[in-house]
Amino acid sequence: MSTNQGLLAAFAAIGALAAVFVVVFAAVFAALAAYDAVSGSNMADDMGNMMKDMGGMMDDARGDVMDGMMGGGRGPETTGAASGRGAVAIAGFSFRPTTLNVTPGTVVQWTNQDSAPHTATAKNETFDTGRLDQGKSAEVKFDQPGTVEYFCKVHPSMEGRIAVTAGP
């Protein structure tokens, strides 16, 4: 085999590998797009929204989102009170209110208003809402007096607490 034939064979092999790469990449992309369309998970939209959220790069426009995603700030401390039923909103990568004072027997509902998934998980392992996607909720009943601190397993810098008091 001459040198020219050897070079032609090498270029042909490289071209074939490049073609295989393009075909595999296109197939993976098509499979992901099909999964997204069939599953109804809006994966592509969620990724786009996340990228849009990151566009502010911690400026005043979207800084709360980047801070929460990157483990920076926790946002302002807020306090609420409830008896019987209480609510905690998950928004802007924080729990609102951060502290909820309740009476024994109160059922607290966490609702995720963010596009990213979150959890509300007790540090003492007494409860875990599991993954809450956008718009999803979970409830936990608090019977025992005391304070339970919780966090988000996905974004551990997100923290909150439920303070159960016996009342006046």
C-alpha cells in the first residue's frame, strides 16, 4: 500500500467515526425530545427556565434564585402562625414563612411555587415530604410541642422551622 492510499484510508476512517458520532448524537437528542413530549414533564421548558433564571447572575433581577441554587443567601427570615391548618410556600428558593408557629394538631401544607423541585425534610428525620415538583403539595401533622427544623434535600441551604407550642 502506498503512502497516499494509507492517508486516504486514515481519512476515510476518521470520516466514518465522525458520521457515527453525528448519527448517535442526533438519535440521543431525538430520544430526549420524544421522552419530553410523551412524558409531559416539560423537561426542556424547565431547563430553559433554569437557564433564564441564571441569566441575572445574582443581580437584583433574579439574585434570589441564583443565591438559592448556589447555596448563597437564604432570603429574609419571616414568621407566621397557624392553628388547625397552616401553609408554607416554597418560592424563590426559600420557605415562606421560614418559621411557622403552630398549636398541637395543626396540619402544615408545603406547596412548591418554584420551577425547580424541592423537599421539606426534617433534620431529626420525623418527616419528609418527598420531591415536590412545581405546583405540588404535601402535608404533615404536628402533635408534639417543640421545634422541628427542616431543609430541602435538593437545595440544602434552604431551611425552615415549625415551632409547636401548647398555647397560652
